[in-house]
Amino acid sequence: MLSPLFARRSLLAAFGLSLTCALPLQAQSDHPGLRIATSFTIGSMNPWEDGFWMQEFGQAELLMQFRDDGQHHPWLLESLTNTDPLTWVLTLRDGLSFQNGKAVDAAAVVAAITAALDHSSSAQGAVPDDASFSVTGPLEITLTTTAPWPEVPGVLADEAVFLILDADAVAAVDEDWPALVGAGIYTGPYEVTALTDQAMTATAYDGYWQGTPALPALTVSFVADPNARILAVQNDEADIALYPPLAARPAVDATPGVHFNIGALGTGGFIGFMNVKTGVMADVDVRRAVLHAVDYREIADDVFRGGLGQATSFYAANLPFALENYSTDPEEAAMMLDAAGWEAGPDGMRSKDGARLEVTLAIYPQQPDLVPLSTAVQAQLARAGIAVNVVSFDGINDALLAPDTQWDIAMVSSGTAGYGKVQTFLDAYLLPGARRNYGGYDNAEINATVQALATEADPEARLAMLHRIQTILWDEDPYAFAFNIHKGRVIVNDRYACYQPGYALYHISWQTAPCE
């Protein structure tokens, strides 16, 4: 991880040699299109395990798209209509085709959906067993269920569920996945023409339905080292570096020719979970005091210099169901600790019956931004008289669920509303016995509300339920809360200085191009 004071000279000295062996990139003079460096490797052309990458870089598309206005928009669909609580009608755009020239009609889309449900564990886990997709017109699909399924738009916008692909072409290769390179199985503006363990190359699809793609080609290089990705942009071996550490921002800002661009509020953040089973956090007044002692503005603006968004709610403020009820109030925190019997000593630290008020804050090394975050929260809680011991666990999920692990508050990066869907997080993290209910939380009203929300189709009723959940989590029975809201971030060169990080992992569109 780069130090906040990491200088350009030390950056070059430390990583100049590693670039030549780490980056399968072309020099500016002979590259025909966009060059991206990402931290992840696209392992294969297997659409059921690695296909989700394809919508991120312009190869594949989805039926719906979730955008930074907090709304779902038709993508390959012309419209999506909930005609009654148990029925959705999906109408495709006219004139769509796969990159191999085959028409994309209702039958082709139902074939893609059926194939995903047969082969993709992500699709199987996202779709009710009783859901039925039927062709009811040349461009019309009817979805029926036996119970209301209100999160259909979000499921159709989720890259891990239904990529629209040529199911016949996929079946024809009989799991010989390299044979899908150049097979044109997707609908996006750029067709995969090469895939190695170092990079993916894609070229423009001339028959793309929205128009001529802005770039002739693009290359996505797989570079695990974040500093190597940064240097690739600085040395003109890449145009865009994805997933840079926030600690690199001061050095990048001081370096001519490179830019650290911050995107819109995302759909998650570093979420705090409190251990309500044992220890001091079992006291609801202590939990309330912690919420009011955390300075959410300071975290976003001072600690991370705007690289993370301020949490004003459990959800990002741009989401229509966010209830902006967060506040930092040291006086309120003090009153709550007084009410709980924790008395302030001469040094300002609190104790009761001779025991100091001390909590263990759990973080994990895979998220380097948790180091400055936990340090800041440690200082903020100390101002309220709460001593904090920060402990790092490698394998945070297993550690928090292990009965012998001692922790009081945990910081975990999580999406609370991925692709505009809230049910996944609520089911997995808040319900008793759920696979990631780390702290043993069990609130009867939240349990009932979360379960009812899954089949509540009325928008006003859903909004009221979500506001009620947020009120309980803040005011009445705190457990999970947001320290911040994540934002997308990239490092770019002058040529792409206008590029903004993709929302919901949508990095490349048909209009992505160098700045004018």
C-alpha cells in the first residue's frame, strides 16, 4: 500500500523494474484503442463462472441497468411492466443482434435465461424456484410467479444473474471455453478476440444496436499490484487503472499527467456490526452512544479527502429509499453513556464498577483503507471516553462467526443495495441464523419486516418498511450501520482525464472515448 506521503521519485524507483515484466501492454505509438489495467483476472470464457466481467468492459449486456440516479432503466429491454402482483411483461428492443449476427428475440433471451438457470449458481440463488419465463410474442417475454417478486428490476440488472448470450453457441462448444473467443456470443459494442492469463482484447462490433462504438478496440490487462497499475498510467502503458488505493491519491495529485478521479456514491460501504451477544455492546445505550460519537463527515472529508462518501443514512443518499437520519452528536453520546452508568474519569475515559469502557474493533488486511478508518474511529470514540483496541483478522467472516473470537465492533466492506436490491443484504446479515449475522442480532420487528418486504409489491408500502428498518437500526435497536458510502475511483492519463468511474461496475460503454 502506498504511504500518503509516497513521493513520485520513490514510486518510480520502487516499481520501475516490475512494470516491464508485469504489464502486457503496448506503447502509445502502436496501440489502436483504450488500455485498461485492472486488479482482477478474467479466468476463462466460461459464461457461468466468469461471464459477469463481460458487462463491465463492453462485451455483454443485461436486460436492465441500474444507474447513479438510484433507478433501474431498460437496457436491452424496451420496457418492463408489472402488470399485476404475480406477472411481469418484458418487451425487447427491436433490431438487436448478437455479435455473430444472430437475432436477439424473445426466444433467444428465454434460451439464455434457461441456460443460466441450468448452469449458474448465481442465477439459481437469485430466482425463485417457481418463476416461469415464457415467450408470449416475437419480442415479448412474460414472467410469472406464485408470490410477488418486487426486486425483478434489480435481478435483471445484476451482472451475476442473466447475461444475454447466444445459448446455442455456448452449448455447441461443450465446455471447450476457449472456443468462445471470437464466437460473438454477446450483444455489447466490443467482441472478445483474445483472452490470455495476462489480458483480454476486444474489437468494435460494427453491427452494435446503439451505433458505431467510439473506439476501434480495447485491451484489459490483469495487473494485481496496485502500484504497477498506477505506474502503467504514468508511463503511458495504460490509459485507465482501476481500483487504486486511496492512499495513492496525494502522490497522484502531485504528479503531472495523471489524475485520480472519484465517482458517484455507490451502493455500499464499510459497514459496522456490533456484537450484541456479549460484552459492553450488549447494552443498547452503549450502542447508541457509539453511533453518535462517530464523526461521519470527518471520515469522508478529512480522513479520506472526499474519496469516500459521507454516510448520512444506512443507504447512499442517491437511493430513493434512503432515510437520512445519521448525525454526529457528542453531547447525546455522553448522555447515553451517563444513562448506562459509565462515568467519565479525570482523563475523560469512562468506567463502571472499576472496569474501563473498552471495545475491540475488528478489521482485516484485505482492505487497506480500514487502517486509516479504524485509526480515525479509535480517536473519535476516545473523545467520547471509549477506549478502542484495533485487531486485524485474516479471514474476517470466519473470525466474526467463530464463537471464541473476542470482538465488539467489526468493519466489513459490503454492498447494502447492490444493483438497487436490498433483500440480499437484509436476509444474509440481519435475520437470526443468517449466514452473516455476525453479532447474533434478533429483533422481532425487523425479522417480520424483512420477511414481508420480500413479497411486498406496493412502492409506498416498501418505502415505509425500509424507513422503519433504518429507524430501528439507528434509534431503537442499533446493530449494523454505515461508516461511509463507497465511491468508484480510477487513475487516468491526460487523454482520459474526463473519464468518470463506472457506476455499478459498468466501466465501458459504446460511447467511452478520449476527451475532446
